[in-house]
Amino acid sequence: MKKISIILVAFALALTMSQCKKNDGQPTSNDEVVTITLNVKNNDNSKVVVNTATGTVDFETGDKIYVGSGGKYVGFLTHNGTNFSGNITNPTENQPLQFYFLGNVTPQETLSAGTTEECSVIISDQTEHLPVISCAASNENYVSGVTAYSAHLLNKCALVKFNVTTPSNSPICITGMKNKVTVDFTQNTMTPSMDGEGVIMLPAGSGENVEKWAILLPQEALEQGEEGSAYSEDMNYSGTRPEIPTIIENGYLGEGITMTINVGGYPVGTINGLFSVSVAKQVYFSKGNLQFIGSATTPFWKFADNQWDYFGTTTGQNSDSETVNRDLFGWGTSGYNHGAIAYQPWSTSINSSDYFAYGNRQYHLYDQTGQADWGYNTILNGGNIIHTWRTLTSEEWIYLFNSRNSAGQKYGHGRVNEVNGIIILPDNWILPEGLNFISGNSDWGNEYTLEQWNRMETAGAVFLPTAGYRVEFDISNEDVSGYYWSSSNYNGYPANHARYFGFHSNGIYATYSDHRDRGYSVRLVQDY
């Protein structure tokens, strides 16, 4: 295995003074401000990405290096086409300076000189450049008045080639990779971890055995992923992430890892069936009800692992706590500040007008920016790409159950894994051999074992569980009724209502409306 080249850099330091407030990370009259100039010894500074033939890393105009000293972030240096320069504040005497190159990815946190102790970057998107992660300590301790320092900038990642075969011209995503780096200025460490599904997005380009290079962070060897663990960004093709060998710092895997992404038809996170929701539109349903995982260190959205799963009161979502897991939401509570007073997934206000999308009772969730719709979020097990999913409109719920071809024959009440719910069949439905299905209001009459339901789901059947509803802190009708929001407001009377789809043991109601503060289930779809 070849090594990515170690870059030798020399730092010339000249002292200056400045006056600003210290509380916001800027120097005061008592602060020592040091202007740093970093000269890269390579003669060619024109490359923005890694030289994939040799693994050498060079810099270009705009590249940034972050500096730590005394356990704190103290400033950054910017490349001006010839060298790096910038100001750092209050470096600590008789200690090395710490230098971090973070692949030109903007840190998730706001950095404040003299205050920040930790920052992190996510290197998922590698479609435009290879975000090399590297760091170094100066070879000499910092001493006030000394102007020359040197360091070796060592790569904390590996350069890896993937040989990809795909008909998709979109970027290719692989999951299960460490894609986040946390810099701890107090310990002078860089720690790799996995954010979300651990997505690394490779450059676009289709064909057979197309070379795509990536930067991978150190991690143990990985077994082959599950079906759908690799996919095209346009969601039209999927495959499996291949085995990944152990990734070590400063590595170079030039021989290539073979990967095929050519299975078309079903986007990541969907049930394998198409459902008409208008004369000209079909959708895929997500593989489970939407969940907000507030208990995580970094909260995220995901789909339930199984179609019959719901939280009920087990997680404490019958409270206004921000740190519990939820799947009953007030209307438009996507987490984006789209203009409503109550827009967070944990919002429990009993004032329906607080839930007006974009601050206006006449707007639907899909109006304006679309951010009021829960589907605007990145969904962890739904491709993890922003604005991929959406909520059905009221008209689409009505068309699904009343107007599509043989609509009355393509839904029925049922019981899966001892949970009551409504079963919806795809347009081109073929009943698995040996199973029965009773359409219409069968009083939960279609009961399936897990083995039987796996066959139904594989054939494209959707199951909406009776998760009940929440009013402020009270959850009612668990395993009795189901209530699912639409993205449509209600402009009639009462003025504070929005449309939803609901059902109980003896019927369905697709034309109803209710107060927007109600906590209802959300089942997202993706357009075909």
C-alpha cells in the first residue's frame, strides 16, 4: 500500500498587536496577536484535490488551516496563492502550535478564538473535491518573538479508488463509513466517527468500471452491506456496499474496490410498490411511520424499522421534552423555522393558530419553501438527502382510496404482529400464493403472521398502524384508530383546522379535518 505524501511546511511568524473585545473571540488591548505566514515547499500549488496518481496533497487559494494553542482554537490561516497567512490570538508560551487542515469543509460549530475547545466537520459530500483531513504540531515550542516554525502536516485519512459500474449519471452514495471528524483542541486529537448512516457521496459519472476516488477515515474492516446500502443520489438505482478493508491513516488504496449500482426501480427507504394518487402521479410509500429520535446526542429523523411500529407512551412523548423519541406530531412541525410559532417536533401548544404553515392559515405545507413539510428533512434510513420525501395532500389521500383503478378492492383492515391497522395494496397487486385478503371494512379481519406479512410487504403492501393521537400531553385511541396528517390546510370553518386521513375498525375518513395542534402520525411518500 502506497502512502499519501507527507507535506513539509515552514511557518514564519511576525508579531503584531490589535484591539477588540475578547468575549466574542476577538483580541483585546491585552491580547497578543500573531500574524502567521505558512510557506508550502511544493513549487506547484495549483491543485485543489489530491493527486490520485501519487497521493500527493497540494494547496490552492482559499484553503484554510485552523490553529490551536493552550487547549483552545486561536485562529485560522488562509492560502493566498503563494502561502498561508492569518492572525492567531494569545498563543501559549513554551508549547507547540497545533495545525488542522479540515478538507475545506466548514465546521459545524461557530469557532471563537480563545474560547472554542472542540469543532467537527462532516466529509460526506465528495462530489467536487477530496476533503483531505490532516494535522501537525509545530516542531518547536512557541516563544514570543521567535519568527520561524516548522511542521510536518500528516494525513489522517486514506485515498481510495472505487471501480463503479452504474447506468446512473448521479453521484453514488455508500453508507456505513466514518464520515465525521471531531477536533478536540484541549487534547490535540482528531477523532473519526459516523454521522447518520455514514454516507460518502462519490462524484457523478456512469459506465462500466468507472474510477471514482474518495477520502475515507480510519476504521476497522467492514463486511458487505445490506441491499440498498449503496445507491445513486437520484434514487433510481441501488446496490450493496462492498467489503471495505481496514482503513489506516495516510493510506493509498489505488487498486480499486469494485461496486455495482444498477438495480433500478425502488428508492432507498420505500416499500416496493407504486400507488396512484392522481390521474398522472404515482408514489412510493416509506417503509414505516416517521420518527424523530430526540434522545440521540445529535437528534435525527428516521422511518420506523417496521411498518407496524409506533411509540405510544413508551418514550415519554406525552410531554414537551425535547429529548424523547416521537412519532405523533402537530401539523407542520418539521423542525424548520418556517414562520409558525409551533414548528418543532416536540411542540405541544394547544393553540391551533400556532401551527400555521409559514405563519399564514391559508398556506399548505408544500407552499413557499416547502420546509413546513416533514419530508423536507434528511431521513436517516431514507437516503439522507434533503427534500426527497413529502406528505400526501388531502386530495391524494382521497384519490388513493376512492378514485384510482379498483380503489375499493385495494385496501382493507388488518392485524400485523398483533397491531391493528389499515392495509393498502399497490396498483399492480398480485396476492402471494397461499394468502387471503378481504377488502373494505373487515373489522381487522386480515390477520397475518410475521412470515405471511413479509410476503405481503415484498409484494408491495403498505400497513398503517393504529397509533392513536395526542392532545397536549394525553395520548388516546392506541390500537383503536389511526390518524395521519395530509399536507393540506383547511380554509373553511373551523379556521384553525388541517386535513387528515383516519380510520377505525369499521370505516375510513379521508375528507375530515381537525385542529392543527393534534399529535397525529406522519407517513411520507416519494414521487415516482
